[in-house]
Amino acid sequence: MRNFFYIVIVFTFFTSCSEYQKALKSEEIATKFKLGEELYNAGKYAKANKLFAQIVPEYRGKPQAEKLMFLYSNSLYKMKDYYTAGYQFERFVSSYPNSEKVEEAAFLAVKSYYILSPVYSKDQTETISAIEKLQEFINLYPESKYASDANKLVQELDLKLQRKAFEIAKQYKLIAPGYSKDFNAAIKSFDNFLFDYPGTPFREEAMFLKLDSMYQLAINSREYTNSVQEGFKHIRKERLVNALDYSETFKKSYANSEHIETVNAMIVELDEALKNYNSTKVN
């Protein structure tokens, strides 16, 4: 009995393979379409796609073309060929704007571009493009059943951009060897980040790193007395005051922060440095 079933399975396999090979070589486009759809429904997307690709030009302008183009596009999506799938779905949307599948095709097109978005550490041109395409979908189909998912995808991609910008800002601080210009660059970078993404989940960490940069800049500053640099005469005091002010801003915003002890220690040191500065100037 076991041998019998084995023979049946082998026979079925070779028969189906033979049928598929014959269809590939056949001139009958209806045969290719029929078998392609069967293979598609069976989850054999690569084989179905080969058949569909052969007959897409032949069905252009025919009633069956709409169904064929959707199956062809979706087989590419199932095969994870997202570049081609996105392009073909967009063609479907423009060619069949009244199709009952148009919203699904439009969503799968933009989702393909979402999937193609690289990790945050790489260039984010494709991420920006995907956000734009997703937003276009949301604007075109605000009541679509896919609108909620599209919004979530936008949020995920936007978070990726925030992570990219945050990591870039951090790099200014990490490479700063103690020179004023480097800490100034770090402070400016964190300022830009916080301005661009006011609601970012990285806000607390960005504010702390900005404060630390301000603290390092103030503590390591020297008072210039050279007449050529007379305009910078009180630069150390200004930096100490600014760092102290920002430390209080941080404490008000994040009283329970994991960095609060470090911030309190900064405040003590900054306050002491400012007192010493004022005392020295008085004397």
C-alpha cells in the first residue's frame, strides 16, 4: 500500500511537471492563463508568474486583461520581487481605475515600497519616497480599509528617519575631542533634531545628550582675554549659565529620568564653576 501511494505521488509530480512544460512551450494563451491561475491558487507563484509573463502582452485590451494583470502583479509580490511588483501594481491602478481591486492594488504598490525601505543606518532616499507614496494613498483613499495600515506604515518609516537623524546628531558628540567647535556642532545638531521631531520618542535622550554637550563645552571653556578676541570675553560665563538653565529645563521635562543623578551632579559642578568664575572676576 505504501509503495502504491509513492507511485501515485511520483506519477502526479511528473504529470504536473510535464503539463507545466507543455504549457510554457504552447502557443495557446488560454491554456497558459488557465494553468497559471491554478498554480497561483496553489501558491506556486514563481511558476504561475512565468506563464503570466508570457501572455500579458497578448491579453492587452481584452476583457481578461484586468484579472491577469492583478494576478501577475500579485505573483511578483508573493515572490518578494517588490521593485517589479510595486511598478506593476501602479500600472494596474492607472490602467483599471474602476476595478474592484484598485484599492488593494494601490495599497500593495505602496506597501512594496515600504518593504524596500532600508535599515536606518543606510541612505534613506527610498524611505522618504515610500512615505510620500503612502501619504498619496491615504489622501486618495481616506475611507479605505487599508488606510489604517497605511498610517501605521508611515509612522514606522517616520520613526526610522528620526532614528537616522538622532544617530547623526549623536555622531557629532561621539567624535568631539573636547574642542569648542565640535561640542557646538553637537549642540546645533541636537537642536535641529528636536525642532524637526518635537514628538520623537528619542526626545529625552536627545535633550540629555545636548545638555551633556553644553556641560562639557562650559566646563572645558577658557576665558579669552586677548584684545583681538575681546568680543568673547565673557564666553565661559555665558556657557555656564546656559548649561545650568538647560539642566533645569531637562529636570522639569523628565523628573524621573534615568539620567537625573548625572544631571544633578552636572548642576552642582556647573554651579560651583560659576561661583568660582564670579568670585575670580570680583577679585
